Amino acid sequence: MPTARFQIGDTVMGRWPGSNLYYEVKVLSYDNKTRLYTVIYKDGTELELKESDITSLTVFKQGVARSRSRSRSRSPGRPRRSRSRSPARTSRRSSSRTTDVRKEKLKEVLEVRLTPVVIRLEKTETESENQAGGRYNLRHRKDQGDGKTVELEQKTETGVLSQTKPPAAIKTTDLEFGGRVGVFFLMFLLPVTVLALLILCGQKDASLQSFPLELPALQSLWDWQVFGIVLLWLLFQAVFSLLPVGKLVEGMPLKNGKTLKYRINGFYALLLTAVAVGVAVYQEVDLSYIHAHFLQFYTSALLIVTLLSVYLFVRSRWASEDELAPGGNSGYIIYDFFMGRELNPRIKNFDIKFFCEMRPGLMGWVLINFAMLQAEMKHQNLENPSPAMLLVNIFQLLWVVDGFWHEEKLLTMMDIVYDGFGFMLTFGDLAFVPFTFTCQAYYLVSHPNELSLFWIITLITMNGVGYYIFRKANSQKFTFRKNPSDPAVSHLKTIPTATGKSLIVSGLWGWVRHPNYLGDIIMGLAWSLPCGFNHLIPYFYLIYLITLLVHRNARDERQCRKKYGSAWEEYCKAVPYRIFPGIY
């Protein structure tokens, strides 16, 4: 089997199809079967090139140097026409004039400027057939819809593909969640729903019929001391995220060709947080304080979410066009505020979205669960936590630890790559996750539920199966995206597409189209069942999860159908079920 001359991650010079011009590119992958390299240009455009059309930077620079040397050695000794009106006259140039002419000619040789070339990214059936026959495969990093173009300017002097101007931000036309009206109601409905959930979970009778018709007293909703604790928690996690431990990795290429660097140290931060909590328990700090002031913690987080969302929206007005998110640039203030305009808001090297995505929310989730465990022992006069509370804590701790252990894989997810950072993600990361994902533990404090040995074994098995499917599917997806030739995934059957990428149709991904969603749902059921069947409230997370994943599935299906065309139709026939085998 032939070995690849260039390695993944190498920066080389690649020839642009149909020309003799070379540009700086980065090698993404190599296909042993087709013997083609997948490379990416600085503007995010991807090509598949033959090895003969790629050269190393060193060889290319040597060739440019020799070309310049030859150009300088040529003497413009041929007499030129004088600027006088008589075409027959010739004049002897002075030495200074000769030098100027030589510089001018050299400049003409080295700085040939071509007219900007408009390259359309949509594909026709003919183009796809030609690519199957061995032609080059041109595609953009992200599917931006039909009819989108990118204007490129080429220079023979540097051989670098650059843009005549920063790429214009593409207006968001496909509005989600019911458009402007839908997101307007969601901004009020989501916080109120979470508040109602917490009020019901804290009552002895958690049925919807017993929901109080009057609002809780203000003192039960707000406390400045609690607000200060939440701020200290965020600061505490922010400091941990900036520690120079853990590896520094590059994210996915942005549409301007750049890549951002991220410090992957979430697992170390989780360990430091655990040590800090352990010290607090040793010092007899009563963590059940969180349970007693749970509503106040939620309203404090909600205020921080609102202030942060306003800050993010205001600062996005000064963001360059290529820094805007494709999903939050509609021009409608309310919609863009909700979805988020800026893709990767940063304060120097501190990435606000990457920090909020996991650190304070997921670690807060684990801390709240542990506080509820202590509150249960205190309220129920138990020497040890109940089996139901232990299972909920252990199951959810496993999920959080797995997330931080595989933190790098977050960089390929939709939240980081596509979604802007606005109210939707801010509320989800800092308020929704830590205060609704803990509803089972919060519920068990006031509603104990005995579990038999049979149920304990059944729930452990169910969570184990769900976790295996979830982790195996996500690992295969991440590995296949990074390198389809990796031995761990090279055996999987695939369907080629006109974009040059392939769709997996075997293994877990041949079972259903979203096996990772299926694993998530099975785990969600295992988290909820320890609470029993007396009330529907503990199953809120499961209901939310199924609703969210069905929405994501619809969005994914729509985008993939547009992106892959007939190949997607073939894939749907090969893998007919979306999430649930034999059902949906």
C-alpha cells in the first residue's frame, strides 16, 4: 500500500485546479484508495488534490527564489520608444532611468494581478459524475445553502490564496423556533417553566394540581448573599480554566481560514473542584444550604444570564462580519439576541462560549446533586443516602466525568462550530442545565422512593447500555470526521457523497441515524426511574431531552438533505430509522 508523502496537519502548497497557481493549504486527510489529499485553504475552502499537485513549502520557496533570480538577470537593453510624438526616435536611457525600468519590469513579472474569480459552491449532477471519474472535488467547509459564492483573488508572487475583502456575512434566512415570534415567547416561557418546575419539586405534593396560584414571596426568590456565591463560583471556575495545565488544541477552521486555540483542562478543573468541595465538607460547611436557597440560586443565575446576554449582543455590534455566526445574523434584534450573533466571543484568550458550555454548568450540576444528597440525609434523618439518591448521583457524575474526559470533542459539535452565543446557549449553560438536570435529586429530598435489588440491578444495566451506545457512537463519529482511514473506523461501510465526504451505514450508525441520541435517551430514562411513578415532574428532563433531540434530528435531516442530495436519499433507504429502531 502506498504511503502518504505529506502528513495530516502539514502546511504545503497546493495547485489550484485548472491553473498553474499554487496556494498555501493545510492537509486534513489522505485517502489510500483514491490517493487524494483533502486540503483546506485559508478561507475555509476544501479541495481533494493529487500528490503531483502538492509541493512542500521549502521546494516552492526555492522555485520562487530561482524565478526571481532569473528575472533580475535579464537586462532590458532593447531600446524603447521615446515619449515624444515621433515613433521613430530612440533615446539613450540614463543609468537611473534604466534602473527604474528594470524595477518596473520586475514588478510586472512578479505582481501579475488576475481578475477576481467567482467560484460557485453548488454542484450539478454533471460535476458530481466528473468527480467520480477522478476530477477535483471542491467544497466549502460548511454548507451555506444554494447559490452562495466566494470571491477569490489570486497572486502569482506569493502563491497565497487570499480574499479581495473579508467575506460578507451571510444573512440568516432559515429561522428556527418559530422565527421572531417564537423566540420572543421562548425567552419568557423557558425561565418561567424552570421556576415552576423547581417550585413543584420542592413541595410535598408535586402534582400540577397543587401548583400555587400566587407568586412566591420576594425574599424566597432573591438574596444578595446567594448572588455573591454564584459570582464567586463563576470566578472560581474561570480561574481554573486559565491555568496553564492540559494540552492546547486547535478548533475547527473558521470561514476566514483561521483556527482558534483552546486549553483542554476541564478534567483537571473537575478534580480541583472535587478537592475544594472535600475540604469544605471536612470543615463542616453545610452544603444543604444550596437546597434551602435553591430558588434564590436559580434567580441569581437567571440575572447573570440576562446581563451576560446583553453584553454579548452589544459587543457583537463591533464584531467583524467573518466573526458572526451563520445562525444568528438575521437582522432581527430579538431573534439575533436569542440565537447569538457572534460565533466565538473572546476576551483576549478567554473564550466565553467554550467556558460556559461545560465548566460552571456541568460542575454546578454535580455539586448541586451532592448538596441534595446531604439535604436528603438531613431531612429524612438518614445515616446513609438512599439507593435512589446514590444511583442518580453516580449515573449523572459518570456522564459529567465522561464529558470532561472527552472535552476536546466538544470543538466539533454544533454548539461550538455553528451556533452563536446568545441568550439561548447562555440560559441553557448557566441556568437550564444545573437547575433542571438536578430535578431528580431535588425531588428525592422531599419524596423518598425505596428501590428493590431487582430495580437497582435493572437501572444499573440500563444506564450502562445507554452509556455504551452514547460513547461508542460519539467516538466513531469524532474519529471518522478526523480521519476516515483510521483503523478504528476504516472497516465501516459508507455511502460516498458529491461533497467528497461519506455517510456511515454500518455498525451503530447503520442501526439508526442518530445512535448517540438513542444512548442519551436510555440514560435519561435510567436517571428518572429511581424517582418512582407517583409524579410526572422527575421525568421533565426525559421529556425535554426527547423533544430537543427530535428537533435536532429535524434540523439535521433538513441540512443533510440539502447538502448531500441524492446520496442522502440513498442513505435514508439504507438506514430508515432516525432514533428508535423499528419505531422512529
